[in-house]
Amino acid sequence: MSVCRFGLIILLLIPVISYSQVSKDFKVKFKGGLAGTHAQFDQQRGELTFFILSKKGIQSHRIDRELNELNNALHKRPVEKHRKYSKYLGFSKNNDTTYFFFTNPKELDLSFSIVDASTQKIFDDEITAIDISKERILKSFVHKDLMNLLTIEENSSILKLYTFNTPKDYEIERFDFTRKTKKAIYPMLSSVDISSSPLSSQRPLAIVRPDNFFPNNLYMVTHITKFYKYDSKIFLTFENAVATELLSIDLTDLSFNFESYQRHQIDGKGTISSNSYLKENFLFQVGANSENINISISDIAGGEVKKNYLINNEEPVGIANTPLLFSNNGSVSSLKDTKSFFRKSSGEAIGISVSSIENNYTMTIGSYGSFSGYVPGPIGMGDYTSSIKFAYFTSFIDGSDLTHIKGRIPMGLSNKIIKYENSLNTSTTHRFVVEDGSYYFHGCFMINRKNSFKISKLAL
């Protein structure tokens, strides 16, 4: 899980929070970049086991509640394996054995590494019984400690779900959406990659998975195809000019469905930019042109629009709990009025991100734009430059009736953790958070600290 340090800054007007915490740094043994992390807490033993997965190897550490190290193991992946299988997909856990799954950059083949906690032995192998060369990976995810791989057969509306008990003991479910939708699903994927290459050569697909717990940056949520998992259901959303298409699969009874949610018509001039965000049972849709922004919230259980908000460029943004903000390469400033916000957003990709604070929601709406190229100047003075820009604001929404709550936005647990990470004064990535009663084990990779992985025990 990575932390993006720009693009979604929620102003929380509250006193400075102090953190009761102990921490310990662990050196990342393998160079070449991290592929992922995984942590599991044994409540009965009071022990945390965490894994640092790099392209070249896997290291595991087992610690107690006071962060004292009980044991560790180090495994160097064979050169032919880490060069070919460098992308981490997920894990399956069976008693003391954890299976880590990898694929190659073009997502054509699968491999795995086995870690036996009881013997501290690790070894690698390939999964040769499964041929996914004629399928496209949509997303991998873990459900009930088992790795799942969701794919789509090329040129079809048929999805397949692989559930791995072990690398060689797996189940396959097939979901034929042909009769669920008049539109073929596979062509919808052609718009999720900005490459001009044919769809068949686009590997991997640019389908993003927003974080269910932490606020998501605007760059992520401006993507038009997203994957979500809530409890025992998975969802894919696709955006088009008039609607959000919602594909769902229930992992308990294996039922599946495909629904279309029409977007509200928007009056005014300019090209319409639109997007959506699924938060549990609510679909938040946003559409904007140069004069108006419309936000609608629908209950996907009944398909009914529960709330609608309209923002006009001539009027103050009544639902904003923060100033209207503009970020240019990380430098944040306030915009003077709504028209300024619309000017900064016009023509850019729009996004919406929703997070929970207790039983309510924070809703961030904004645009993302980037530029990279040659900027001419006086003779001999031109230069190549790049710029990343966001215009955004955040609203606080009542979870019961979806009305706007005025005033300060309270600080939820996720933002307390982000505030702690910011106090580390270095960029962090590959975060995990594991709850232990009133404490939380927090792990993250310290990018500027000489390959250091920090484990902290926080009382928030």
C-alpha cells in the first residue's frame, strides 16, 4: 500500500495530536525495490509476523508486542525467478505456511514463493497448470486469507475467478455476463490505458483499486475504471459519457450482476468531465463542465438517487468544509472564489474520493492535470518542464441522510495515521496497519533512510 504525498490534502482544523509510540527500524536486505509487504498478528500469542517482499528476495520477521525480535528469515529468490516474476499479486495462508504469488510484467504467467513459519524455510516454483495467456488480469485480491485472481477472457464478457488454497490447489469460477448486459465488457477496457497501442498489447491494464480506509489521492480517483472490495463483494466500475456501469460479484453465493447508473444532465457550456466513487452501498457520481458541477449519491441496493448537489461557478461552494485549494507540484494555495476553481479545473480530468469518519463521510472533489514538455523562451532560454496540478475541496457528509455537515472536519483514525507518517519527515511507502486492542502496529518503508523499514506501535 503506497502513500502519495500530493493531491489530496484535507485541512483538519484541530489541535496538534501527540502520539504514544515505540518504534524500531529494520534494514531491507535486498536492493532493487520493494514488491509488497504483508503482516499478520497472532492475538493469542501476542506476536506480529511481517514480510518484506522485494523483487530479489523475501525477508520475514516475528516480533512481540514490545517490538522485540523473536526470529527472522531471509530468502534470496533465484535470479531467473525474480527477473521474470517481479510483480506481487497477493498471498494465501494455511496454518503456519504462507504462499506469496507473483506474475511477470506483462501478466502472462504465475509463480509463487512458500514461507513455512515453523521451519523458516522458503522456496519458489512456477504455476504451470494455469494458462492465462488468453485472459487479462483485472485484479488480484485476498479474501479470507486466500489469494484470488480475477480475469476476463479476451474479446468476451466472461470473467473468471481463481481462488488459491495453495498454488496447486485452487478453484475456478466462471461468470458469463453476456446476458446481463447488452454491452460487451471487454471493449470497455480499451479506455483504461492511455496508450495508443491495440488493446491486445496493453499489459497490464490500468485498473486502480482505491483504498477502503485511507484517503485516496486525486490522481488515482480520476482513473475511469476502478476495482473495489467491500466485505464479501467485489465491484468494477466503468465510466462513459452518460453513465457509470457497475459490475458486481458476491463471493459468498457467487451471484453476479451488471447495472447502469445514469448521470444527471448538466446545464451550461463546455465539455462534460465525469467520474464516480463507490463507498460501500453508495455510488457517488460527479459531472462537471465550465459552469456547473453536479454530485449525486445513489443507493446501489435499490438504485435510488438519495441526494443531489449542484455547484454553480457564480455562487460560493456551500458544501465546502475547506477552502477551495490549488496544488501546483505540491505547493498548495487557496483560490479566491468559485470562478477561480472552475478555471483551474476546466478541461482537466475530474475525480471524487470518499472516506469514512466514524459513521459519516468526507467527500473530496477535484481535478487532476499534468504537463510535460518544452516551454519556449528567449533564444537559448527554453526548457523542458513538467507540472502536476490539482484543484479541489472537501465536504463533510452525514452518513445517515447524506446532508452536508457544516464546520470543522473531525480527525478520523486514518488521518491520525497519516499525520504520524508526516511527522517522520521522509517519504514513505508500502504501509501496513494491524490492530491490537487499543494499539496499532504500523509499518512503512522509509524511502530516504537507507533502505529502512520502520515498525511502530501507536496509541492513537
